[in-house]
Amino acid sequence: MAFKERLEIFIEDPFDPRLRNHPLKGKLKGYRSINITGDWRALFKEVEDGVYFVIIGTHSQLYK
């Protein structure tokens, strides 16, 4: 449910401040992250014709 709400915001404006959209570094370089809830994130990659959401998880799950 929370992802669906954030996805709707993302579709309207991918850089809406509530999403905290930012590029990742290190082993996740080339991906971007948005906030879903306080601890949950969605990682995505920009592709030729849009974006591809790769994984959703908690901060600690994704950034080990």
C-alpha cells in the first residue's frame, strides 16, 4: 500500500522532496533510491524508456 502511494507521487514528480530520490554509490552505483516509509526504500534503475524498480526492502537489508 505504501509503495503504491509513493509510486503515484513518483509518476507525478520523480523528484518530489517526499521521495528523497537520490543516486546510489559503491556497489549500487547506477541505481537510484526513493523512500517508501521511514525505513523502507525502493531501488530503481533508469532505462531508455523509463525506470525499472528492482527491489524494495529496509535500509539495512538493501545497504549491507
